[in-house]
Amino acid sequence: MSRPARVLLVGLAGLLLLGLVGRILTYPLQADEQFYLPPALLLDRYELYRDLGFTHLPNLPLLLAALVQITGSADVLMIGRLVVLASWAAVLAILYRTGRAEGAGLLAIAAATGFVLLDTNLLGEAGIAATNNFVPVPFAVGGVACFLAATRHKTRAPLLAASSGLLLALAAGFKANYAPFIVPVALAAMIVPPEWSLRDRLVRLAAPMLVGGVLGGLPTLLYLAADPAGVLASVFHAHRGPQVAYWLANPDPADPKVMGMAGKLILARELWLGGSALLMLLATAVLLLLIKEQEGGWRQAVRRAGWKSGLMAVLIGTAAIVSFLPTPAFPQYYVLPLPFGALLLLVLHGRLAPPQRVQARPVLAAALALAVVNGAPSLLPSAAGIVQPSQWASSKLRNDGRQLADVMQAAGAAGRVATLEPLTPLVVRNNIYPELALGPFVYRAADWIEPKHRRQYRHIASPTTIGAVLGARPPAAVLVGGQGKLDDALADFARRNGYLPQEISVRSGGKVRTRTLYLPPASARGR
């Protein structure tokens, strides 16, 4: 690649990365963040599963809680968004380092990283919000990259293999959907590289991976050992029964949820056969054809592509299958194959001879250019947000929290806030109810939890039982208006008990929206 082309590529990459930073900082607060972030501020008082009913594996709340303790800040939205930014930096760095190690050219590395960075699905909630959707990606990709590196460096293989197992297990602890990726890599450790003896593969790869995997899985294993019934009720049974039952009983014609396989296939087609995902697929197909031309036939091409390409293909297939498992289906579930597709492209490019690399250049350049045209409009306008702290999502949330605290203080109301938007009071360290700590996500499905599993929860409420919970521990304020019909039971309690309504405006959701804050009558305040 010529020097002017390199300068242009580096300059473009810099602009896109600035846009990514700005987009992460300014992206409006998402509903899912009302679920994933509050536990980080509550783990010093409540248990993750028995008390809060968290329905995923524990690594994300544990990480965020540790960062809250280290920083001493309640601004968990900013902390979470910075974790997402660090995850992006790690993914891009891993792809670059792996590309160089596998012998891929700079243009191929730029294309592979660009296809991930400019994917419009990842530039939405899936890759920007502080949830468990993107944070596991650097651990999963890093685990695979460490395994590839272990097969290149026999003397350092045990340490790299242990790192691979550690990272893959950590990825699964952030999101259970990543657990299946451990199996292909673990099996590969026993059969590749083919030139190593079986003893070397077992001693230098498989055994260290097992040790690393156990270490990486410790957070989940410790929770399971301490309270297996509670963890299974929250993580496993909640997804299989109550959540699905809620959506089946409450269809939304304005926003229909994808429940069946036919709808999932349509969603997958839209996300995998469009945008940078399609461009990556086409670029990969071209590289395969060039390898075939280079080697003189498909059998030789497969041999030339090597076991690393085969492993990447298996991981992509695993990711594709896993994407269809959750119900309802949401776009963020379909990003799993993308980073492994980038690794496959890098491995294949490293197998090209110089003449075929020359032939691949225009294809890679054109695909990257189209990816930029497709994704840059989502990134570049956000770059200005870096120098506008007032536009950061965390700043807007803090302002909303301060407004809530000021109104309550002026009214002499002190105590718990009952709301399905727990981040607003929590960000200014106001107390909330553990039954509502995860926003609407457990609350709305609680009536469908089977009695035998309900016993595993210490604090749980639903629209039919929240009145009794609040009656036993009256709130200092009730904040409603953001969750539609789910807010009705809270508002009904407030009105029945003489709470006085006051309109306030919040900005943290992207637009200025009105909320109703119910305050108790003067005779009941401060009790």
C-alpha cells in the first residue's frame, strides 16, 4: 500500500474512532440499561439473584460494582459506557494484532476491522449501550486469538492456552450465549496443530486451557455453589417460562416481537445479508475463490486455507445457531458471528500468495469504501459530542436525578423512590425498592413465575402485588410515566393513598419527556 493511501486510511480510522467515542458518550439512555446497571450500585446491600432476581450470569454486575467501588462514583451509566468503549478498543486491537500475526495485509486488516466498526447493528443499542451485548466480545475474540497464538509459539503455548480458556470462560460469564464457543476451541486443542504430537497438544494446549477456563468461570461457579436453586431460577427458568409467557400474553401491535422461527429467519436475513455483514461475506467469498485459483482446485484450496479457517467457520456456524435460541428475538442477538467472520477474513488473506493479494486489493478497497459509506453517517456526526459534556447520556441522567432529589428535598420527602426507572434515583444515591431494582424486566413477568421457583426470591413484585409491597413500606415518592401500562399499578397506589402529583421533565432518554412524580401528603412526609 502506498504512503498516501496509508495516511488516508489512518486519517479515516481516526475520524471514525472519534465518532465511536462520541456516539458511546451521547447515545441516549436505553431501556435495557435500567436492568443491567442498577445491580452495580446495590450489591453492597442485596444478593444478585435471591434479592434482585438478575436473569443473567454475574460477570457484568460484578465488574461494574468493582469499578463503582474503585471510583467511588454512583455514575454507573458513565462507568458502563466507558467499559463498552474499552471493549471496542480491545476488539479492534485484537483484530489488528491477529491480522499481523497471521500475515494479513494492512488493507485486509483495515477491511476486517472496518466491517465490525461500521456495522449499523453494532452502532445501535447492540454495540453502544452499557449492557451484556458487546462487553463479552473482546473476551471471546481474545480467547480465540490467544489460542491461535498458542499454536504459533510452542514454548509460550501453555500461558497463551491458559489465557484462551480464561477469556472464553469470562465471556460466558458475561453472557451465557458465549458458552458454546468454548467447545470448538477446546476440541481443537486436542487435534491441532496436526504437526504437534498428541502429548504436546494435551500438555501445552488442552490442560492449560482447562485450568484457565476454571479460573475464568469462578464467579459463576461460586454463585452456583452457594445458591444453585436461586441461580437456576433467575437465569434459566426465568428465560424459559415467565419472560416468554409475558410477551405471549401482552402482544404489542405497534411493536410486535419476533417469537417464531419464521420471524427469526427474516430478522437474520436482514442483519446478515445487508450492510457491512454482507460486504464481509462477499469479501470472504472472493478470498476463497482466489485461494482456489492459486492452488488449482477446491481440495487444494481447503488444504491451503488450513485448520484455522476451519475453526473460524465452525465458530461462525456456532454463533449463527446460538443467535436463533433466545425468544423473543432482538437484533442484538444476531451480532455473534460478525467478529469471527472478521477473524476468518484475516486468516484467509494471510494464505494468499502475492499475485492473488494484488487481485484482492480492489475488492477489499471497494468493500471497505462501501462499508464506510454505509456506516460513517452513524458515526461521524457524533464526534462533536466528545467536547459537549452536557450532551452526554450520563450528564442528562445525572441532571434528571438531581432534579428528582431537589423536588423531593423541597417537599420534605425523604426515603425510598418507587419507580420502574431505577437509575434516575440511584444516580444521586436515593434509595429504591429491591423489587423494582431491575426496572420493568422482572416485575412484568413475575406473575408467570411458577410457585416452586418463586420461593427462590426474597424480593419480588408484579403489577398485581406491588400495592401490598408499597403499603408495607410506603415510598417517599412514586415516579411514573416512562413504562406505559406497567406504571399503572404504581400510579394507582399513589392516588389511593393521597399522594400529590407533580410534573417533571427528564432528558436522559434522548428526548425531553414528561414524568409524573407523586409525593405523599405533608402529614406523611419524612416518616
